[in-house]
Amino acid sequence: MTVSFARPDVTDMVLRVFDRSVHPELLETVADSQFNVGSCRVSLRLCRDGHAIEFRAGNHSLTETAVSRHLELPYFGRLINRRLIGYRTHEFRSGRIQYFCSYQLEQIAPELFLDLHREMQMDARQSPLAVEFPGTSSAAPCCLSFLQSDPLRNGVIVHSVHTFPGNAAILRIQSLFEYIGH
């Protein structure tokens, strides 16, 4: 799927996690998917700025967003607001939802980036949720985003990949959402 707007600069990307739902109208969603795992509901969205993952279990909800820091999202219920730079992990429990996230932003030599980007395009073709954004010029590679999910008995692992050709960077995020019942 090709859409008509460009991606924000990688230096503007932030991870924001909320202990509630985030209204879909606040995000420019270009592709989405929903499914159930056990008694839980998972919503995956690829957005102009990155992605949003909502995990709902009973009355508990947790939403992870990887978006531009310029995107205005509510402060209420915000648990994490962190620039996406380098490598970092986060782990906590909110209500009955266990959350773990690790992310890595890789800045790559431009000549190596093109090879990795082509590999990512092959991976994206296998992904049920993928989108390409136009590059900064007609000669530049597209900006690529895709999400792959691995359902668990009471949760899900989501692998997120976003490429930033203008910065020769790849952002990878692995997120685990798990419902801790009873």
C-alpha cells in the first residue's frame, strides 16, 4: 500500500504508553488490524507517524504509540514518554496487564542502509500489516513500516519496524502485552 504523505524525521520519534485507550481520531491511521487472543482484544494501527498498539483485557487497557513528538496526544494516563534513541527497555504492570518493550534505533552507513532496506521490504511483503510512504525524492527509497504479531495464550508479542531513509536509520520495537488473570 502506498500513501501520499512523508514520514517525520527520526529524531522526532517518541515512545508513549498509556494505561487507557487513545482515540483513533488523534492518529492518522493508514492501515489497521484487530484480533482476539484468549479473552483479550488487540488493535494494531500503522500511522503516518509510526504505530499504535492497543491491548484490552476486561476493564484494563494499555496503548503503546511510536509517533512524532509533535503529535499532540493526551497527558492523562501517560505512563511513558521517551525519545526513541539508541537501545532501551521498559517493563511494568498496569492493572492486570504485564508490559515489556525493547527498542533499538540503528543509524547505518548509507551504502549499507540500502541493502538492509531491501531486506526489510521482503519481510514487509510477508507481513499482514505493512505500508510504504514516499521517499524524500523520486530517487530516494520509500519509508517502510510494518507490524508482525505472535499471539500467545493470554497476550501478544508485536514486532514493529520503521525505516527512515533520509536518516539512514531503522527503528525496531518488540513489545509484549500479557494479561495476568485472577
